[in-house]
Amino acid sequence: MNIALWIVQGILGAGFIFSGWMKAFQYEKAKESWPWASEVSKGLVFFIGIVELVGVIGLVVPQATNIAPGLTPLAAVGLAIVVLLGAIFHVARKEYKQIGVNIVFLALAVFVAVGRF
């Protein structure tokens, strides 16, 4: 089970590093990739990106270093909340194609949260 959790944490980490980095530090590229990014404030996009990047740190570092490993499931819960809010945002905008990614990442984050508690 530990191996499966680490694999999922790696998948989540890679996905959130990609999206978080683009949202936080490559705003123009984010606007090209995600139409919603040009319709909300740059500050909100930046904030979401930073939250995702901090979430990745919390998802990996505490468990890997065995320093406060209880923070890993909390980070997974936090990322699950971010993804759930994103899914709700896409539903409100009738962007149903975007929700599939949200559901997959939500399921993976919940798996890590439950598995690491």
C-alpha cells in the first residue's frame, strides 16, 4: 500500500507542479491553456498556483523526511478541496469537459488522504 500511495503522490505532485507553476509564474501561458484564467483576476490565478505548489510540498516532504508526516494527509485534503472547488467552478461555467481531470485528481487526493491518515 505504501508503494501505491507514493506512486499516487508522485502523479499528484507532477500534475500540481505543472499547473501550479503555470498559474503562478507563467500567467500568459496559463491564459492560452485555460480560457477561464483570462476571465478571472491575475491575482486569483496566482493565488491558486501558489496554493497548489505549497500543497505539493506538503504532499511529499513531510512523508519523505518523516518530519511531521501527519501533514501529508492534510495537504492531500487541501488539494482535494482546491480540485473540488475547481470542479464546481467549471460546472457553474458549463465547462463539462474540464471536470474529468478534476474528478481524477480529486479521487487521487482522497486516496492519499485516506491512505496516509
